[in-house]
Amino acid sequence: MVLKIYSTLSREKETFKPLKKGEVNLFVCGPTVYDFSHVGHAKTYTQFDIIIKYLRFKGYKVFYLQNITDIDDKIIKKANEEKEDWKKIVKKYKEAYLEDMESLGINSVNKYANATDYIEEIVSQVERLIKKGYAYKISDGYYFDLSKDEEYGKLAKRKVLEGEDAVSRIDENSEKKNSGDFCLWKFKKVGEPSWKTSLGEGRPGWHIEDTAITEKEFGSQYDIHGGGLDLIFPHHEAEIAQMESISGKKPLVKYWMHTGFLNTGKEKMSKSLGNFSTIRELLKTYSKEQIRYLFISTNYRKPIDFSTETLENAKNSFERLKNICEKIVDDKKINEKYLKEFEEQMDDDFNTPNSLQVLWKLVRDEKAKGKYQTIKKIDEIFGLKLLEKQNLVVPKEVDELLKKREIARKDKKWEESDKLREEIKKLGFQVLDGKVGQELKKI
Ligand code: AMP
């Protein structure tokens, strides 16, 4: 069976053929660590987790790399607001991010690369761009000259002229040659973190972090680059401009994959719009399996409306599926027909909603053999713990904490109730606050 991937670059589903047979180098843009991650992040990272697990299921040796943006204007702003050292802000939110990923069952990443560990590589990239005439210096830093790159805009399908519009007018400075030119290296400003380098004291621009990391880890070309739709322009476009100008090799990436947004109302959930719920908040009401089910039931390229209704629907469907699966007896066989059908759907650009339907069909098929082992295989990708029995034996200690928490909640002592939740978590149980009160799940 042939795997097809929709690539944003061609706007088509293409047959997947990695650069090196059987091996896949894959990079997904990681978070800027200045705040807790929200449910929009959960969508993108869970959907990629499933994509990577499927690639591994297909037999590919995947190296999944993610960057951590650990120096950025937003981090500096947050550090100033909180009167805290920027490194402490980074440490706190990076740890929180990794904890959130673990809570969501996202464990497919091979390496998290901190941008600040690649300053040498960043400087080397800027120096090569200067040497080749793609970068120039003005009062506050080095910039990429868009007029030197005829192909700029090929990913987002924007022409150079359109590069002059508001969306691309980042890194404002009236000395810039073209208003869409983006910053590669920012010279030091008072009170800001900086590195002493041959380019002058300063810090990296955002786009160059990723190409420096991927060049070091993968070389100048690799297989798959992922991220949310919002990153196509200018971020991913800038990555192409930088790396292809430096190396002269095209394409930087064979397959560009982008996830659709998680929206609240009509708008994308985002920190800057303030319309977000954090992952840790959501995990107080829904289990990671219920959340994963929600993301599986929508194609990764499509948007999801974030609402109680959507969440409740996903929760109810998931619980119904799990109830059936838990009762299935292992006959030690695989149902090849259903597994093949599942694979056909996943091979079609990772069509998880259709492959979920195949799973439903399998569990409802009274005559089908090999249900248990087939579900087990599928669930190694989905991570829904469908076969794990929930007949909970609640230890006395946990029971006592639950009772204390019940009282704390009645007295509206939310801080105490959250502390007790953490204590219960340490003992291996998740407490969900649903409509019927506290509900316990095994982690
Ligand atoms: P950020 O830290 O905001 O740059 O986001 C990290 C990753 O999460 C990027 O790949 C974003 O595209 C993605 N992302 C951010 N907000 C959303 C959202 N509302 N829905 C889906 N993905 C998102």
C-alpha cells in the first residue's frame, strides 16, 4: 500500500518517498516557552504524534525533531512583566510544556532542541547569507533581502509584491530595503539577553533558529516539516528562503504538512487573543484519551470548533467505544481485512476520522475474528487504551484524599482542591470533575 501525503508546497497529495529509503527525518515547530500551552497546541502536537506513530507502524525509522524557542521578544516581555530572570521563565514553561505533552500521551519526539544551544550554527548561517549577498546590516541587526530571492512566496503562494503587505511587515525598521525583509540577527538592546559573537553582540531572529537546528541535525535537506497553518507565512516561507539560499539545494523539505486550527467561535485559539484554555485546565475535566479521541475524529488539516458540545460528543463516543472494547476476548489472531482497511485510510494522508470508522466497524462486526489483537495494533498509534480494563481498585489513601477533596470543593477551597488533585496524580490516578462530581481514572 502506498502512503500519500498532502504537501502544502504542491497543494496535492503526493506519494511518500523519503530521501533515504526506509528513513524519515521530520521536524515540527515547537512552542515558544513563555506561558502554559493551550488546547490549540494540544491539537497540533497530538495529531503529529499520531502521524509519527503511524509512520513507525509502516516500518519507517523516524527521527522526530522539535525545537524549543527559548529566546524571543515574548519571553523577554514576560520576564520584564514578572520581574523575573528570562532563564527562569524559560525553565518553568519548558518543564510545563513537557509535562503537558506527557499528560496527553505524546511520547514520539526523539529530540527537543533548544534554540540557544545552536547560537554557533545560527551565526554561521547568517555569515554565509551575508557572504552570498542575501543579508545586509542596518542599525538594529542583520536582515534577509527579499528582493534577492525570486522564489520567495512559493510555499504560501504569495508574490514578492505581496510580501510588502501588513502580514509580512515584521521586524519594523524604516532602514529596511523591502518592508517584508525579516531579521536574522538582532543587535543587543539594553536589558536584553545577548550573545557575544562575530556578528556583534545580540540574539537570533526567530526563523533562523529552525534552519540552524535542522541543518545541524539533518543537513540542508530533509523529508517532512510540520506545524500549524499559521506558520506557513512568513515563518516557513522564511525558512525556505534562508536554507535554500545558503545551500543552493532545493527543496529544503520534500513534504510540508500543516494542521488546521482549533477555533473558539470563529477565531483561532491563541495566547495573544486571550481566548484560550490551557491543556492542564482541560485535563481537569477530560481524560487524555477523551481529548485524543476528539483530535482523531477530525482530519488533521481541518479545523475543530472548541466547545463543550464538541468535547462532550467526543467523550461520549470514546466511552461507548471503550466499553465495547474492554469486553473483547483475545483470540490471538489479527483480522487482516480490517487492518488493511485501516491502513488504506491512514495511507490516504493520515485520514484518522475514516480509520476510526473502520475501528467502529470492526468492533460492531459480530462475526469478525481477531478483534483484540487488531485493536491493540491500531491503538499503539491512537493511544486510547481501549483494551485496558477500568475496573478500578481504589487504594485507601486515594479514597481518603478524594473525600477530603469533596469537602474542599463544597467549601469552594479551589487551591486546596487542586493540591489534592496533584497528590492523587502522584498515586497514579487522574480526577476529573464532571457533571456527576469527581470521577477517577487510572493514569
Ligand atoms: P506557538 O507557540 O504559538 O508558536 O505554537 C506552537 C505550535 O502550535 C505551532 O505549530 C502552531 O501553529 C500551533 N498552534 C498554535 N495555536 C493553534 C491553534 N489554535 N490550533 C492549532 N494549532 C495551533
